[in-house]
Amino acid sequence: DAGVIQSPRHEVTEMGQEVTLRCKPISGHNSLFWYRQTMMRGLELLIYFNNNVPIDDSGMPEDRFSAKMPNASFSTLKIQPSEPRDSAVYFCASSLRRRAGNTIYFGEGSWLTVV
Amino acid sequence: DAKTTQPPSMDCAEGRAANLPCNHSTISGNEYVYWYRQIHSQGPQYIIHGLKNNETNEMASLIITEDRKSSTLILPHATLRDTAVYYCIVRVEGGTASKLTFGTGTRLQVTL
């Protein structure tokens, strides 16, 4: 099993530029999560999808952030325009949502630096 | 999801058992206890979870008190590679509330 695949692994961009982070969940999983991790705030849930439908986006910091899941095997998190305070590690995770015991598996993260 | 309380840091000698406590005194009857860990620069890794019975897998054991207000994660023979931040999380299963909410965790340092 390839696990959750994220790209790019590292990105450095200038303030004001658009950033697109990509995620391929584990095949067969029907829930997908985007998290952000910083030293100050720890791991925060940004948004999650069930069956490609956004369920809870209350963690999305502002309108500059958007996430899409056009199909079961692909999701994007976009930041436009990017700001230095968006510098963080962004994790994608997926799970197979069942009645009980749905373990969430994380990717290795995308390290974003906005200068 | 119920709030959890963990010590910020712990040390353990290599080869010894590491016992990581977690307090979740406001846990509800339908909330599971999950443990994840995060090794530096990696994504969080699932370890184990349980509802009310003790659980064991190839990585660890989970001991949940009878009143379910606290639990202990046991790494039976800690190695240097177990140095990580360990997160105790309680969450409702099923429905739409299937997200994980991370606290600050316990930073476990395994030493020679």
C-alpha cells in the first residue's frame, strides 16, 4: 500500500504567489483531511471531506484558503495569495469511515515556506 | 470531542517500558481513546485505539481504567526510534464527527 501521497514535499514561494498542495489518499478510503502544523498552534484541522463532499471547513483560516476534492483519489489545498504567516507543514490524511474504528492515516506532509 | 490532559514530557531508558498517561475525565460513552505519535519531521502515525477494553498490538498496549476517565499507553521495550511526541485523543466514532483533534501531547525522550 502506497499510503497517503502528498506533493510537493517542500516549497518555497514569494509572498503573493498562489500555492497549490496536492494529495492522493489511500485507495478505497472515503474520508480526507487537511491539517496544518506550526510551532505556535500545533496540529490544526483545516477541512475534511466525506465521499468527496466538504463536511467541516471551520478550520480554514480565511478566504485565501480553498480546498477541493474533485474525485475520490485526489484533493488540492490552495492558498491565494500566500503570506509569510502561512509558512507551515501541511498534512493530508485519509480514512475509511465506518460505523466504528476508522483509523486516520497521514501523509508525510508538504513543508511550505512563504518569504 | 472530550479534552485530554497529558504530561508535556517524559524520559525513558532504552529497553525499559515506557508508560504514557492520559487523563480524559469528561469522556462520553461513545468516545474512543486513540493514540498517535509523531516522530520529528514525519506525519502522525497511528498506534492503537480502544473503547473500554484493554488492547494490544505489535506496537503497544492500551490500558483503559474501568471508569474510562484515564488511560495508559505502554511501549513494552522502548528503543531510541520511539523518541517522538505522543498524542492521546478521544473522539466519537461514525456519523460526521470523525475528525481527530490534537492536543499538545507528551514528548517522550528515550535515552541510552
